[in-house]
Amino acid sequence: MKAKVTTLDSKAAGTVDLSDSIFGLPVRTDILNRVVKWQLAKRRAGTHKARGISEISGTTAKPWRQKGTGRARHGSRRSPQFRGGAVTFGPVLRDHATALPKKVRKLGLRTALSSKAADGKLVVIDEAKLDAPKTNSLAAKLGKLGWGSVLVIDGPEVDANFKRAASNIPQCDVLPQQGANVYDILRRDTLVLTKSAVEHLEARLS
């Protein structure tokens, strides 16, 4: 498919051919859901933890005799029934990551790109570069283009001035092509690819 190429100054810069096998697939919400859940689970730290009875400091002596007191039978002050005692079935250190085949991950990225193209929210620009890291200048350019919530994906190397200027703009993310992922693509309204990003993504996903 053909896509128009524009510049950050809203000027036409020709056209580019987009591969139908990457940007023209049917949108499968089940694949997108699987990949997003996999990404979010993988980033969880899993460091929340409660102490079990063996980790509670305290005496091991029986608090009172078994019978004759009129109270319940107890064998330890560290039991969950007592204040400061253990937690029953509390959280433990764990890894929340799940397995997902590479072909499903690759299909998910292709589907996310295709969904943006199908919605008309995929924009191709010639390059993402600035002469100086000025946030006001970049914000004005994005406002003129009508990009409020936007993800900009560049080639292997992101221009330092562009990245620094975009870092202070709300809902504006910048990634190199190797960092392109389903979650970040879907969470922003507009997806902007440079010509270099298109070239590398097609080589990576073909």
C-alpha cells in the first residue's frame, strides 16, 4: 500500500510503499490482548511479600497450657490469630512472566501496526530531527499537525535533540525501532514512523 510522507513542518515529502503483510493484516483483538497481557505481566516486579510463621521473631513457647483455662488451644504466639503474627497464604516473591511464542509476539506487533493503518492513525514522516532541543518548538509543530497523544518511532538511533525536546511533552513518547512494542503503540492515539523506522520494521517483521 502507498502512504504519504510528510515533514514535521506539515510539508509533503513524497510517498512510501508499506508492506501489506505488515501494515495490511486484519485486526485480531485476541492476539493484541494476549501480547498486551504478556507485556504487562512481564514488567511486574513480584517483590511483594508477607512473612510466614517461620519468619516471625518471637518465642516458641506454648502461650498457656492446653486444657483447663477456658480459652482456645494455642501452640505459638506467632500464629496468624495473634497481633504481629504471621499472614496466612500471604504473597511471596515470584515471577509474574508467562511464556508467549515468538511467532505470536511478532504477529501481535504486525497486527498493532495494521490496526493503526486501518484506523487512519498511522503517519509516516521523512525524519524526526531538530536543530535544538526546544520543547516549545516541537510542541508547536505537533499542535499544528494535530498530534495530541502520539508515539514516534525512529530508526536504530533516536535524534538526541528530538528525544530531549519530547521528554517534557505530555502523552508524547519516542522509541527506537528495536523498542517498538504492542502496548506502547496501542496506548497512544497516533503512531508516527520515520522512513528509517518503516525500513527497519519491515526487515525485522518480514
